[in-house]
Amino acid sequence: MLKATQLRPGMIIVHDGDLYSVHSVDHRTPGNKRGAMATRMRNLRSGSTIDYRFRAEDFVERAVLDEVEFQYLYSDGEGYHFMNTESFEQLSVSGEVLGDAVNYLIPNLVLKLEFYEGKPIGALLPDTVDLTVVDTEPTVQKATASAVMKPAKLETGLTIQVPPFISNGDKVKVDTSEARYVQRTQ
């Protein structure tokens, strides 16, 4: 348990029996009234976002999550399949649980899955992932890195903005937190 005044963005808490990811926290003290913590949270089960105001003296329960290292294998109609890197046990996780992480899953990618009470609730991706460009406009001759960006579709289906010198078949490093081009790789 921790006081509501100790809430920070990124924390996962238990609220009304559900798990919530805290997106923003604002400590408000209106005039001579008691302080309150205005929060914006996302329900990890349903994906809905709510605004909730905790009184400063309230206590909230911080969720204890287990992080286990898995290797991504493949996806099919049943979901996304992973293998535990220590026990070699295989696990299938639905796309709803993984959320935007599915845009970065390539075979043999090692990542951590988060578990709460034995059930997977999310994925912790590496900071960057190398993906292959499958569809983009032709390369522009004499294009510089400072030129205008162009859209490129990657092997996972994700579309990002890349510099004009990137062409089909190139591998690019993508920032997983912002879905942003970082650099071309070999």
C-alpha cells in the first residue's frame, strides 16, 4: 500500500478490483480545501481510460507484477506464441493483452512478459527493434537526412516515417516507445 500522493506515471495499481496503469498525476489543492490527486488511468483488462480523483490521505494498492523473459516464436489464429527462455515452456497470449507490442514482434525477439496472479497482462519490449522495410516510395537521388520524411511499411505491418534514402529491403532501428525511426542498420 502507498499513499495517493506517492502515485507516479507508469505505476500499475489495483483500483476497484481491476488493474490500472497510471498515465498522469496532478496534485491539486483548491484554496483552503483538502488536497487531492487527479489521475488519468488505463484499465489493463478493458483498455478504457478513466479520470479518478484520490484524496491525499487515501491509500492505494500497488500491483506486484512478475516479469519473466520469453522469446517470441510466431503468431496464428489463436494468438501470439512465446517460449520461456529458462524452462522452454510455451505460452499463447492474445493480441488484446499485448496491445501495441504486436507491431514490434519478430521471430526470436527476446522480451519480458508481465504477469499478475499467474496471468499475462502485458509485454515489456526492448528500447529498439530492427525491422525490415517492405513497402516505401522509391529512393530519391541526392536526398539528405534533413529532407522531408516519407512513410514506410515494415515487416510487422507498422507504418513509420523514414528519411528519403531508405528503400525496400533496408533494415531500420525503430524506437518502440514512440514508433519512431532511429537509424538504418546493416
